Amino acid sequence: MSHISANKIPQQAFDWYDDYAHGDIDRRTFLSRLGSLSVAGLTFGAVTSALTPNYALAEQVSFNDQDIKATYQEFDSPKGHVKGQGYLVVPNNISNAAPLVLVVHENRGLNPYVKDVARRLAKQGFIAFAPDALYPLGGYPGNDDQGRSMQRSMDREKIDQDFIAAANYLKKYALGNGKLGVVGFCFGGYVSNMLAATIPNLVNAAVPFYGTPAKGDLIKQVEAPIMLQFAENDKRVNDTWPDYEAALKTNKVNYIAHFYPNTQHGFHNDSTSRYDPKMAELAWSRTLAFFRQHLV
């Protein structure tokens, strides 16, 4: 099964899904609003299905792939939830120390799409580590709605500390070259920005996808090269960019920002109709080139 194309779905529906996904409206309100739309040739069920993830569509690299090895690894997080866990994917044929990339999920835990992103990086020669913020509550529950509720119930500062601890863990990983990149999506985009500002001595490059900047004065502490990926139709995130860009310019940070035309928040996630194959591939090829430039 493939999702209906994004151009058949009204922008309002994407906006309402974004509100729902970020906790501004509840599921009942979201579904009620969808039901009020008159969408030519599409049933309510088809639109609802298209806007919610189908992870069978998201596997680009099998966990059985011969070129990689995936395991779960615990790490210490004394300022966070004491212990964290992540999905570590290592290329099988590392001849030299490999560059390291921390992969940060959206606001619902380590779902199959983000694990696949980690495998994609390992296929390209990077050691990738994708922590699960929900590990203290038993881990991603296999359901995005439940995962979103679980993550919302947690202490945000402790989650931030868990990702800082994960970055420290990965930076020192024995098979790595000591150069650390971070890539994240949505909430993970915020975490990528936050890590670039909070631990500038550890992060060598960051690529936030549609993420808001670090809070308060932290915004002024970004030092490492940063590539920012934005969707055109993403007002909530894009409204934060002018102030963030001004801070990056003031502090002479090496940055580049890309806005992808006619895309929605989440356009890289290939499990929903927000996915834009052409723009996702372009953004991902730029991400890989950026990491090769700064981490290899």
C-alpha cells in the first residue's frame, strides 16, 4: 500500500495534523476537523490514513543488511534518567576509524523510520546511534499516539540531558574517529540545535530538520558548522528562523539554510503523505555531503 499524494490533500489538513502532532489539539479535535473537510474523491478514512504513519513504507535498509550490524546499547545519564538506551548501527567493514552521527527522533520515541535513518547512515560508512527518549518508560511502544503521550509526560530537561549523555557516549566510541555529527527531525531538530549550543566542544557538525532553536541565551553558543533544513509550509518552525539566523550571523557561525519548495513539516519521513521523495532525497544527499565534509 502507498499513501495518496500530498497534492490531493488540502493544506488545512496538514496544518491540523501538525497542531495535533505537537500537542496543540487533541486527537478528537483533529479527527473532527478532518471530518469537516470536503475533499474531492477522497474519503475521510483515506485522508486520516494518509496523514498517519505506515512504517511498512519506511524501510530503505533492512536490519538484516549484510553491510551493517545493529545492536541496542545502554549509556549512563547521571543528570538525566540515570540510564539511557539507543540503537547503534555500525558498518561491518570499518578499515579506519569511522565518523560518528547521533540520530534524534521526533516527539514520539524511537520509531521504525528513525531506526531506518540510522541504518542508512551506517550503509554510507558512518557509525550511527539513535537514542530512545522513552527508554525510562519502557521504550517506544509501537504506536505513535501512545509514544507522543509518553514523551509529553516526561521531564523535558532530563530528556535533553539524556541526549547530551548519548552524545558523550558516542563521541568516545572505540571504533569512531572522534568527530561527532548530529541529525534530528522535528523535536530531534530542536535537540540538534540544542546540542550544537550546549556542548559545542563535542559537536563537530549539526543538521537539524525542521527544528526550533535552542532556548534563550543558548542560541548564542553554537560554534560548529550547521546545515538547517526547512519545509516551505511550516509556519510554526519557520517563524523562529529570522532571530536564529541573526544570532548565527552575529557569532560568525558557518551555517547554510535550505528551504524546500512545496514541502510540509516532516517531508523527509517516508511513512506518511507529507513525504516528498524528490526533496527528501535532495535534503539527504546534502546532509551526507555536509557530514563527509566536516566529520571525515
